[in-house]
Amino acid sequence: MCYLCLSIVTFMQFKTSFLLALLTCCPLAAKASTPHNDSLPHWGASLGVLPGRVVALDDYTKKWLHQNANLALKAELHYADLPPDSSAFASDYNYPTLSIGLKYALNHGVVMHRYPDEAWGKAQEVPYDSHLGNSLTLYGIFARPLLRTQHWELDYSLGAGIGYNRSKYNPRNNIDNELIGSRWLIYFTAGIHGTYRFAADWGVKAGVEFYHHSNGALNRPNKGANVLAPMLGITYMPYYGLLCDRTKNRVTESFQKYWFLNLTAGLGGKTLLEEWQKTQFDTEIGQPDYRTDRFQLYASYSLKADVMRRYARRWASGLGVDLYYGTYASRVKALDEAAGRREKHSPLSLGISAKHEVYYKNLSVNVALGWYLYRKMGYNAQFNETPYYEYVGLRYNFAKWKGLGVGFNVKAHATKADVTELVLSCPVVFSTKK
């Protein structure tokens, strides 16, 4: 239970840090636009509708996901990072838009039902359909323009946030909902859009978006809800004309390249896929743990050392060594032994990885693709894990503390979440030569 309490506190701290980071990267107030001065109207807003589909990414999900249509409504508040108030980062990104949004997804039309199948083991069919609950999500968005003219804009967007789902998996009345296993969720989104400016301050925006809700292996089940949706909306952008006029002759400032060593420590949590499989498929109906919705949360620790090259204001890349320690290895060993399996188990895992980090002011997004040099995690890992791993994370870097960063990572195997961790990073610059 101490791990559960620790992880809950950690997750709440992350939510607070994430929202503070979003607010910090934007000014707290916009200047009013008047015909008597040169101040800029930085703020805008938009409304959008997304008639989407929940996407089944594997054959397992396709067996029980029978209806997948949903509808989402969103409202966003935009901040345009305009010159001359903007930074060199904004110029490098062609003056992006930063947004805070609220999305409500109507998911009751997503229907799940498991029919008898040998692959289900001892699980029994239930006499009702399960449904994906409606969700409410608060998120931040970074939208970078790829093309901008007086009437047209083409952009891509990336975002992350926190979601709340009304109805999750439970063995009483929603037993086949394997998409969502907890009410609080991690949210990621990406999209590409085109906007047509039909009036001075107004535009019609259309595009395609992908968004994902899951609990990052902090609970079970954790298949995650993946939605692909067209988007149509209307946007209010009083800054757009000035933006076009003032970015035609933008000048990119020079940047001093440098090498640095990035040291990162992580504290994470996860539930076990092995325990999920045991209670879902290897437990007789009538037993206390039959298809339960209660799973132990285990602690995980990590240390990473990366040699990075900051070769542009926006980007850094490099190679690193990753060390993971999973307190759950002894539990996996006990489950394997109870099933009569003789496998090797170790709480330590070691890997090497290629790293890439993208910066915007104090915020950065880091991604990595790694390969295990050593990992012994029992029988199930041979089938449900890959010899490679990947992770994606968001971090806020404190300039006054020499770039000390606080954020989170989600580590996965072929997009299947393995652990979610809170991280603390410390960059050590050892070369500023070009």
C-alpha cells in the first residue's frame, strides 16, 4: 500500500507541475489592441467538433470491440507568440500558437462484448454489453505553422494533458471494457490542420487528429482508447493579420552549439500484466479475484546518463545508458513458480538508447528508442515485451537552477506502456565550442 500512496501523490504532483509549466510558458495577460498604440492582440479562441472512431490496434481488441463511433467537442484558448514580444524560440518555429483546451468526448456508442473463445481461458461471457464512458480532458497544445499566407495556414500540433473518464472497467456492470481501467488518465494528441481565413479575425479550421487516453500501466486493464477523427471548427484569431505582416522578414538569431551530459533519476509505478492475465483467464468464476479490478501498484526506479549534442536552439540528440530497477521482479518470479515455470528473474535491467529532445523556452519533449543489454523478467516478458523499448516524456527546465528539469516519462514496449515515472534531470555542460 505504501507504493500505491506514493504513486498517487507522485501523479498528483505531476498534474500540478504540468499545468504550472503550461501557464509559465505563456504570459499571464494579453495586451489590449487599440488603434493608438503598437501593442498586439495575442489571444484567440476556437471551437471544434470531432466525429471519430476508436481504433483497434491488434487482433485481440478487434474480437471484443464491436461498435467504435464517438463524438468529441472541444474549446481552446490560443496564445500567439508574436514579434516583437516573442523570443528566438518563436522565430525558429515560425511563430507558433500555444493553447489550453478542454475536450468532452461522448463515448457511449463504443460497445464492447467478449464472446466465448478458447483464448479467453476460464473467463465467462456476461449477459450485457460494456461501454466506454464519456471523458473530460484538460490539455495543452503546441501548434507549429508549416505554411502561412494572408488567407491560408497549414500547421501540425502536439499536445498532452490529464483526462477523467466517467465509466471504467469493473466486474459488476462493465466487465468487457478493457480499454480504460482507471478514471484518471494520461492524454496525448497529434494533428494536422488547414485554416482558411474568411474574415479579418475569423477562420474555418479543418483537419485530422489522433488522441489517446490510458493510465500508463498505473492500473489494469490498460489497452487504452485510441481515437482517429476528422476535425471541423471555427477560430477567432485577431492577431492573424499582424502575424502575417511581421513574420515576412523574420531573422533567425545565431545559436552556440554545445555538448552536455544529462543525468536523470526516475521514480515510477506500474501494475503487472501477469496479475491481470492470472485473474482474467486463469481464475475460476466465483473466486474472490475472478476478473477483479483491484491490482497492486509496484515501484520502479531508474537512472539514465546521456551524452547529448545541442546542435540547434530547438533540438538536441545523443546516446545514453539506462538502468532500471523493478521491485516487482520477485512477484513475477512467484507467479512463474506457481505455474511450474522455471525462468530467470532479476530486478535490474540495462539498456542503451538513442535520445532526442525538442525545446521550446522552458519546456522540452524527450523521446528515446533503446535496446536491452540485460533484462530477465520471466516467462510473460518473452511474449509481451520486445528486446527494444521506447519512452516519451515532458519536462519543465528551470533556467535559474542551471537547467534542472522536472517532468514525467512513459516507458513502453512497442507502444504498450510498461511504467510511468516522475523524473528529475540535471544537465552538465562540458563544451560550448562550435
